[in-house]
Amino acid sequence: MEAAPRLPGMEVRPVERHVYEVQIGPAHPGSGHMRIFVEVDGDIMVRVDPDIGFVHRTMEKLAEGRDWIKNIPLFERMAILDACNITLPYVEAVEKILDIDPPPRAKYLRTLLCEINRIASHLYGMGIFGVFLGHSTLYMWAFGDREVFVQLAEDLTGARLTHSYPVFGGVRRDIPDDFPQNARKAARYMRNRLNEYAKIFLNNPNIRKRLEGVGVLDKNRATELGIVGPNVRASGIKYDVRLVEPYEAYDELDFEIPIFEEGDSLARAWVRVEEIRQSLNIIEQAVDWLERHPREGFMHDRFWKNAPQLYKDIYNGKIDYAGKYRVKLMPLFASLKVPAGKASARVEAGRGEMFYYVESDGKNVPYRVRVVSPSFRNVIAFKYVMPGHRLMDLPAIYGSFDYFPPEWDR
Amino acid sequence: MVTAAQVAYDVGWGILHYIIFYPPLYQLIIIPGLIAALVVVIFIIWFERKAAARVQMRYGPWEISPRTGGATQLIADLIRYTFQEIIVPRTVDFMSYIIAPNAAVIFSILPLVAVPMTSVSQYWPIPMDFSLLIAVALSTLSPIFVVMMSWASNNKFAVVGGVRESFIIVAYELIAVISLLAVVPLVSTFNLVDIVQVQMGGRWLGLLNPIALLDAFIAVIMSTSAFPFEIPDSESELVAGPYTEYSGLMYGLNMGAGYIRRWTLSVLITLVFLGGWAPYRPGPGVVAGYLVPSLIVVAKAVVVMAIMSFLRSVYGRYRLDQALSLAWEVLIPMAIAAFGISIAETYFGVIP
Amino acid sequence: MSSAPEKKPNAPAPQAPTPAPKPAAQPAAQSAAKQSAVPAAPPKPTIPPEYQELQKKVAEVLKGLNPTFEPSRGYLDVVVAKEHLVEAARRLKEMGFDHVISVGAIDYIAKKQFKVMYHLTSYLNEDLSKYVVALSTYIERDSPHVPSLTGIWLSAEFHEREEYEMFGIIFDGHPDLRPLLLTPAVAALRPLRKDFVVKEESDDIETDYEAYLATKWW
């Protein structure tokens, strides 16, 4: 071993004699862009070391050299299918420093897109989970049904995935006219489909056998590890940022937080299904509210009053703009200088609590942005939950935490 | 006076009679052997994809010739596998690396020389007195080469996959052997022709002893690592299990060996439990005495195989220990119970 | 943007401290400046109103450790001295803050200081769930040592590893202090410190490529 060449970045670690080390990843069909060092003793995993960072894009550093508004499209790249949830706390934190509060219509629009994103994100996670257990049907169903919500998001924002929808002081645009009935149709469709998901996957005896009692995290252990999101609610902890510190329009909406007590992989899968159900309720309520109220004021006055007349006409629906103009609201923010200060914000993203710490020193770029994504906080679970399980449980646990490497690598 | 036409006729007849329709060769190469197996495998893979696509609300193979439902996609896949570069890693044990997939294919087809396709003794490949025993014994050979592959690959995933495969071999072979032999007390013979003749009246042994049929069915699924027992090459933690280091045609051979094994065992199940060529009574001549009954057997076996393939769209995969405990704690007692049922039915004289 | 601009690690030799990285898009900002000059509202440096009550509680819990409260929004910034960090963490944990949301460090290069912040909240105590408290401390930039709080909050483990590789802050007593996201060679450059400047891409591809090859570390 002494003679072996030491390349930069290479680590040499001794492995015990009776232990067999398997490296799952990074270029591996069953892992994302991450590697898990697994030491197996027989069929039992004894040591698991997640090695992450294969898609690290230095977002925290890049953010320090970009204009405030340009960081929104940057942070979206963490989890493009959860784009609104991922960027919302950044926007909120900056709004806190700017000391502005978006108008209620903007809040509802943000909430609407957040929930659409949450459903899309959960369906994505469930699809991956299905294929981990070799259940290709769930994979295809979930990905197919996710398309419905991606379409909804496209109707709302104009982009399928990277919407850049919430901006400081409001949102980028209002709902199109046919959006409400599309949203209700999608909600009806999805409710039926969730029952079928339960039939083919969650109540399938084969899958239940794989998931029940696997990767159990009890309440105290989950707290100790700081797991977030649906995973922690599957362990019986009643913690959801939408509940404990309501942001946007969540304090005016009526929804439940599904809690499961078992804390195993099956419970984590069930929480996601139930959350999709609640999200559908929220979408319907938000759409009702948006229909009842006049289409005006989706941007804070402080920015809106500086907008050229053309923008105002277009965004208020006075000019039919489809295909005629290429309208960008972003120039409003190009010279934005945020006063010195620091703020943090958190929201409940699809995979859990998303946290931003933003510090400004009065320039047109942030001084420091600390991003903590939900997947990053769930990584630690692999290290502490997997040992003691069989090697074949690895995908069952890994998938149940709804991994998403680009998100935790940032 | 010997004319050229006569010579040509004689030679042609000789080739036809002693080479092509020479039963051991014919069975191994044409029906139900290599060529029939290839056609069936292509059909089954197509069916598997189409059925799964139907359940999953998508098209399945579609782009290449949508009029035939994308059937030629499989031919294209076959050609692609055939012409892909075969990459042999430096670290493998070369001889066993090359031999293992080939041997796996050969030993997968080998049981077919021991099964009869007709009751006309002229067309039996081998004497049929102990054919069931021989076929079952030969069918247990090919999985050993999967273990050999995994060892020769010198790859961690392959070794883990090979270990799983060997665990499963031990479990399912016992089930397959016991449940296939469970009919022997009922018919009191090892002769597959006699076994089929007994079922001629419509009393299929699968109906008389459904537990044995079910057991054999599950054992076949396990043996070919199909869903829900796709454990040795479970993609999500072992890349492709024992086949990780194989590429191109060699990988195709591995996949083919699995399908051919499933095919062989399906033929065996058809003969033992589902009446073989049962409603049809083979007449004289090649067509009536050989071709037609063999096609009936093929058709029945394809149905069995199609049912196995369909499970892919319903089930995920079991964990290794769950599959093993299912095998040892449920299926083997069931197989022994099937034996008991056969003995009881014999005692009460179900078969005259 | 499909991928981040190629990161070009500069020489690891310490440079003269530059106050802040160059703003990324100066021309764009200038062109847009004429149409929308957004007046910057003066910030109100206070403790947020909903945290007033919590501030009193925390001050009581941390009595004797001289906590100071810095103005912040969305969380309560509690600053204690480095020597008191572990004791303060223990008391806060007893108070109910049972897990770490984030361990973040900030490089105040002008003051030659790092600030290390542990953002805390609670799962099991539902009254505290709605608050985020940042337990923070200032440390010397030249000898960045800080006691690790992984022993108190296990959830801080990976966060501390990340700050270690990004800033070179050594968390004394951390059980497994290895780089997390970066390879050790890149982590040695301490990429999140302010004196690590991300070079912007220019249009001169050839020169860029030469420079890129020259700084290749592998």
C-alpha cells in the first residue's frame, strides 16, 4: 500500500479482513450522482459512508458574485422539479432585509406553484423509489402523472421546470384564464390515481414486505439526526414549516399535515401520498381564492411603480401579449441594492425544510448566502440508519428518503 | 442405372431424414430447441414489453414499424447485440469468462433432448424410459455457469450477485425437482410419454395436483431470476449482478441463457402438468406425428412463459432473505405436501 | 445555464485580501439603472418583534455567558464567546433546541474574523418550533479553531464537515473531520473564503485555456 501512487484527492482507508467493501456509485444505475461506501459483513451492512459532492456547483460561492436577482435562476438548478420551493426562501429572506411584504395575490400565486411543485417532486421521488424496488409500473405511472403537474406549472409560469416565478416583491405573472378549470381537472384526476397507486404499490404484499420495518427511525433518533420533511413526519414528529411558521398564504388555507408513527420506509412512502392529497386541496383552495379576487397586484408597489407602462398593460391583461412581445420583468431588479442586514428564511420544500441565510453589506451582490437543502440534511440518515440492514435494503431505505443529489450538492 | 436426380433425391432425403429430422438434433436445434427458443424468446420479450407498457399506460416498442406493434424492434436489438464490441476486461479469468456464457446457453437447451414431442417412438430423441429424471437432472446444470461467470468477472458486484445466485440455486432446485417429480407416484412412471398419455383424457396432472404445478411454476420464476425474484442481478444495488462485466454478444448470451432456461422449464411443465400435446393424438408421418404435436406443446409453453413475464408489471423484487425463507419455509413443505397428495390420489385410484 | 462556470482554483498562496468579489454583471446593471432606480429603504436594525419574548428567555438561560444579540430578521442571533460556545450549546439543548438546521460560517475578511453560526430549532418542543435561533461566535481568521458541537447535536456532523472544507475552520473534537463535497486538493484552497476569487470567463477562449492548463492541479 505504501508503494501505491497517491493521486490528489485519493484516500486510502483500511478495511477489516472479514468485511467486504462495495462502492455503490457514482456512475451506477441505482444511485444518483453520489457514492455510498458500504462495508458488508455477510449480507449485513456494517458501515455506510455516503460520499457526496459529485454534482457540486459551488452555488454559495457563485451567489456572492451575482446580482441579487440573478441568484434566483442559479438556486433553481438545485432541484429543477421543485424550483419554486427551492428559491422561495431566498426571495423571502431578501424581502425581509428589504422590509417589503408581497401583496396577497402574489402570496396565493406563490403558494399555488409551491404546491404544484410539491406534487411533482413527490411523484418524482415515488417513481424513483418504485424503480429502486424493481417496480417499473409505479415508476412509469408516477412519471406520467407528474407530467400533468408540469403542464400546470407551464400554464402558470411559462416554463416547465425552471420557472423563476417568485421574485422580490411578488411573482412574475398572473394566472392565465383557463388555469382554474385545468387545475381542478388535474386535482380530480390525481385523487383517483392515488387510490390506484395504493393498490399497485403501497398495498402490494411484495412491496409491503420490502418496506415494513425497514429503516426504522423513531422520534428521538430522527430528532437527533435532524431529518427533515416527510421523513420526519413519518416518524411521528409534527413539524412542518407550513404549520409552525406559516409563510405566504398558508395561514389562510385549510389543510392537514399527515403524520405517521411507524417511521419505517413504508410510512415515509405513505406520507408522500397523503401529502399529495393535501396539496391537491390547497391547490383547489388557492385557485378558488384567485378566481374570486380581481386580477391585480401580483407585485409589490415599490417595484411595480417603476415598471414601464408597457409592462403594466401587458401584465394587467390590457394587451394580448401572446407571441407579440418578449416581456421580461427582471430588468426592474437589475440595479437592486439590498441594504446591509441579515435574514434567514425557511420553507417546506417538497423534500423537507429549505433554509437560507442571506447577509448583505449594501452592495448589488450578496455578501454571503448559506443554503441548506433538505436532501443535505437527510444524507446523514444513510450513515446512521443503514448499518444493520441487509444490502438489499439499501435501495429500500435510500429511495424512501427521496434522495436528490443535485439538491444536496448544491 | 443411377440418375443424377435419383442421387440428388437420395442425398436430399438422407439429409432431411438423418440430419435435419434426426430427432436428437432436430429437437436441439429446431423445435423446441435453439431456433424455436429464439423465436419464442423474441416473442416473449415483445409481449413482456407490450404487456408492461399496457399496464403502465404507454406504448412500448413503437418506433420501428408501428404497424406490427414494434415487433421488429427486437430483431434490431438482436442485431445490435450481435455487432456490439465485446470488451474483455484485463482482470478477468479469460477462459472461464468466455466459456461460462456459452456453456450456460448450451446447458440451458440440453434438457430439450430428453423430452418427447410426440408419442410416436420413431421421433423420440432418446429412449424415454427415464426421460423425466434425465430432463430434470439436466436442467439443474446451467445455473452453475452463472456462478462461474461471476467468479471469472473479478468484480465485486458480480461476486455478490453470484453468491446470491448460488443461494437461490440451492433453494429453488430442490423445489423444482420435488414438485416435478411429485407426479411420479400418481402415474408410477418416469416416462414422459406415458405421463402425457395419462393426461390424454383431459385429466391434466396440473388439475389433479395443482400445488405441484404452482410450486414448479414459482421455482421456474426463481430459477430464471424473473420478477419478483430478480435478485442476483438486481439493478438498483448490483449493477447487473453476475453479468456486470459482460458486454455485447456475451451479455446477450447471458440474457438469452436465462430466457432459454425459462423456455426449457416451461416445456417441461407443459408436458408434465398441462398435458403436453394432450387433446391431439399423433398420427403417422412427420407432419401429423411430429410437427403438429410439437407445435401444440410450443403453444402451451408460450402461454406459461407469457404469464411469467407478466408478473414484471405487477411485482417489485423480494429481498434475498425473504425469497429464501419463502423457498425453504413455504415452498419446500408445499412440494412435499404435493408429493403426499399424489400418493393419496394414487391410493384412492384417481388415475385408473 | 446547465453547469456552473469552470472553477479555476487560484494559487493556494495567500493573496492580498480583497474586500469583495467583483460584481458579476456590471454592464447589465448600468444599462438598467436608468429606468428603475429602486430606492433602498433604510434598514431597521432590531430584534424582530416576534422574537422579543424568546430573547428574554434565551438571555435568562445563557446567564453568565454574556450573550449579545445582533440585529437580524427571521431568526434570533445569539453571539457568545468561543470559550462559552459548548456551555451555551448545552444549555440551549436543555432548553429544547434539539437539532441543527444549518452550520454556517461567514468570512469577515476586513475584520480578520470568521463568524460561525449554528441555526437551531426544535422538533419535540412544539412551542419552540416556530423560532430559529442562531448560536454564533466569532473566531480568529488566522487560527480558525472552534469546538465542535457534533457531540451535542449529531445533526451538525455533515454541516461542520462542509464548513471545514469550504473555510478551513477546524472543529476541534469532531469525530470524522474529512472534506465532504470537494476533493481534498480543492478543499485545500478554501473556496468560500473571500480571498478565493472566482475568475469570470472572458471571451478570449485561447488565453483562458492556457491559463486553465497552467493552473491545472492534477
